[in-house]
Amino acid sequence: MESFFFNITSTSYKVSELFKDKGEYIKRVDISNGIFFLDIKLSSANIDSAFKNLDRTAVICVIKNGSVNLHDNIKKQDFSLKQNSINIIVSSKQDFKISTKKDEKTEIFALCIADFFLKRYLSTKPNEPIDFLYNLLQKNISCELINIQPIDALSLYVIDKIVNIKPDSIMKSIICEHHILEFIVHRFALFDMVEEEIEEDEFCISKSAKDILLKSFTNPPSIELLAHMCATNETKLKKVFKKVYKTTIYGYIQKLRLEKANLLLKERSLHIGEIAKEVGYKHQGHFSKLFFETYGVYPKDLLKKNS
């Protein structure tokens, strides 16, 4: 069985047009051994393809417009991937069909990652996102949809850099792989992984605090009040929260605020100062600095790119 991923050393960047007609296209771009992406834009045509017995693969599928239906013939399950969503799918024993609707505006970016590509970055910690995905792919699962998130401005910004690399660019393969890794790091960082050896009471306290912060991160309670709401003391709350979620409570609040800001930036209807206030920051400059330190790009640049 020929690999789904090209397996040659003489070519490290390869563009294939699988379909092209009057502004509609399906383009496949192989970046290096074990990773490629599909750039799809359709308005009248549709996709109706079957996949069987391919490589162990993780797919980050970004549905900008339209929708995708995935039917797993092994488990007899259907997965509906909807507009404005980013979906992470894993499959190690494929027998499924992918279809889109005819005469529906469809715009998709799908990054396909082989397990042997993920293997390069294993950390030996089973609850690291890459280790989790790699180990999952070794279990001969047919198809699982393991994560769904709304499309955010930073993802669109990085995807734009990936798909718009000029064919004659010097070092286009390594530049594209760099942007691919940017995208993977950003998406996988959104996984909420918890160590297996966490005690039940520690997990319950941390989970209670997390649930409260998810609803109130723009104006969160004090640590003292949060500890009282979780039926514990401040010292224990701070200790177990960091143990479970690998960050301080303040760090988690900041993470939630910046993730929300990243979603608001995609809408392009608010100014930077308005977004900063919306997520709980009084000063635009402080917000922009934190955003850059976290994502490596200033909020204003995302607004420019997505406008």
C-alpha cells in the first residue's frame, strides 16, 4: 500500500492540483516527509471521496465556509464539521467517506500529520498533546473527533502565511514547515491535558476553580474568595491548581482572556482598546504586550491581516 505521505528525498516541497475549474480548486501541498496540507475552495463542485487503509494520521481541519460530513464505515458513525470551526481528527485504520454539499460555498484548510512526524517531537510524557495524539494513533482506531474549537484570528493569520508562500521562494519548504509548526503549537496548546496521577480531591478542587474562572475571567474573584467557593484554603488551592493545570491561577486567567481576545479579533468589529476592555484589561498597551508575548504577533497586525 502506497503511503498517503510522499516518501522521497529528492523533493521536499511539492504542489499538486487535484481539481481546478473557474476559480474553484483543491490543492495539495506536501511540505516534507510526513506532513502536507489541502487548500480547498469550491462554489459549485463538491467533494465525494473515500479513504481506506492509509497511514496513521492526525488532521487539523479548518472549515472557513460550508460544511463537511465524514462517515466512518467501521463504526457506522457520522461526524459533521461545521463552518467557522477547527476540528482535530485522528484515524489509524481508515475506512471512511468525506463529502461536501454541491453548490455550497466551501473553503477548507486541512493539515494532515503522520504519526511518524509527531514521533520526532515526543516528550515521553503521555499527557503532553503530541504524545497523547501519537499514542492514540497507535491504537488502530478508525476515526475520532477529539477537539472542536471556533476559528480564531491567529489561526487564520498563520494559515495565510502557509498557503501564500510563493512557489519560487528560497527555502520554501523549511519556511512552510516553520509556519506549520507555529500552527500546530498554537492548536495543540488549547488541549486541556491533566496528569493521570492527580488525586481525586485535587482534581475536584482545581476543576471547581476552573469552572468558576471560565465564567468570570474578565472580572475574576480574589484568590481568597475563589478558595472559599471551592471549599478549601488559599494555599492548597494555589498548590493543586498549579499541579493539575501546570500554571498559576493568574496565568490561567490571562490564558482565558487572551484566547477570548483572539476570537474577538477575528470578528474585526471592535478596536484594540475595546477588545482589551472586553476581556478585562484596562490598558491597551499592556494587553498588546501580553498578547505579543503569548502569540508572537501584535493584535493590530491580526486586524490588518484579517481585514
